[in-house]
Amino acid sequence: MDRKAKLRNHQQRAAFISLATAVLPGDILEFHGPEGTGKTEMLYHLTARCILPKAEGGLEVEVVFIDTDYHFDMLRLVTILEHRLSQSSEEMIKCCLGRLFLVYCSSSTHLLLTLYSLESMFCSRPSLCLLILDSLSAFYWIDRVNGGESVNLQESTLKKCSQFLEKLVHDYRLVLFATTQTIMQKASNPVEEPSHASQRLCDVDIDYRPYLCRAWQQVVKHRIFFSKQDDSKSRNQFSLVSRCLKIQMGFHHVGQAGLELLTSSDRLPWPPKVLGLQV
């Protein structure tokens, strides 16, 4: 691709900046947390925001969604689209879904080959702005077994995936959202003080234990932690902590409806607010 064509693609992808105040083309974001804390649900809302037409408050851009868990819920995505459309119709839903490319991968090798094959699509489709990977940690235990006692062999394929993901995001000015699941959790403390939001959010941060390869840890620019609150009064809410290059960006309680990200210039509310926002 010549320089003019690349510039044209970059300009068209610049529209994706408005997805969230802290997200820019070329960013790699990780959603991290235990199972059932709303990571995939958040991805559905992000996907819907992108594929909706501009007249309906969307970005009208294309999305590649790589599902490694085989848990993609098309009905849930359609429900979100119907909720957001002012006048929902089968034709409009089909038009929105026409901007979504759904890919399934069954192993880390399969994922790597898929990424290689997708480069031509990113090159030829300047409206393709968002790459979603749910989840990057799906093959962790399989790779550990296949790699034997050698850590290098265990991490070899994921390392190549991470490096190529960084190349795709950089060369084609994409935004990448990838989920990782918490598999190494600290022992729960039976003695817990009364529900203090700040304490719970700090626990989420302290509980983070990186286990994926160093290549992935180095390319992530934003890491967002998800955890479901334990107390009965807020069982429909999730805690979320956003970190940018290990610098505190914001604390929020996130309801099932969505989230809000703060820029570094925003003043942090204290104690954190309880939000009911949509992405």
C-alpha cells in the first residue's frame, strides 16, 4: 500500500477516537477479571456502538470479533442493537451486523494463522477500526501442557500472536480490546471491613497477577479490571479500575448498563460514584 492510501485509511479510522475519552487509534486495551464480571457484556456494547449508523448515535465502522471461547451470543448483541435503535427493523439489524466479522479460533496456533490472514482485510477495508479478542487467555493451560517444561515453548505461540497484534494495531491504526481471565487469585480475607468502595477497588488492583507472556504485558497500554461486588445491596453492580501505563486513571462502580472512562485531566470523584451509563 502506498503512502497516500495509508494516509486515507488512517484518516477514516480517526473517527473511532470518540468511542471513549481515553481510547485512541493504535491503543491496546485489556479487560481483566474473573469469569462472570461483565467483560464480554462490555464488548457487546462496544461492538454495538461501532456498528450502529451515525444517525443512531453509532460510529458506523466495521469490527472484527475473534471468539476463542465459542461463547459469542448473537442474540444478546441483536437485543442491544434493538434497544439502541429508534426504529428497529430486520433490515436495519442486518445492515448493522453486516459491519461485524465474527471469527472463531480453537487454539493459539489457529489464532496466529487467523491474524496473519486478517491483515489483507485490514489493508483493504479502511472502515475496519476495531479488533476484539475474547479471550486471549483461553489457551493458556493447553499451551502449558503442549510446551512441556520449557517456558519458552509454552509461550512461543502467544508471543508471536502478541507481536503480530501490535504490528496490526500500529500499521492500520486499529483499536484492540482483549479480555483475559483471572486464574490466579489470592485467598479471600474472611475479615472484611464494612463495604468501602475504595477498599474493594484497591483489592481488585492488588489481586492482579500477570501470567501471560512478557510480550503481551509490554504491548498493553490500558488495563481495566473487572470484579463483581460481593455485598447483597450491590449484587447487580461491578467494580472497575482503569489503569494506563500503571498510572491511576479512575475509579468507578459500573452497573450492568455500561461504563464511563475518565481522562487524566478529569478530577476523580471521591468516594466513587455509582453509575448507570451506557457505552
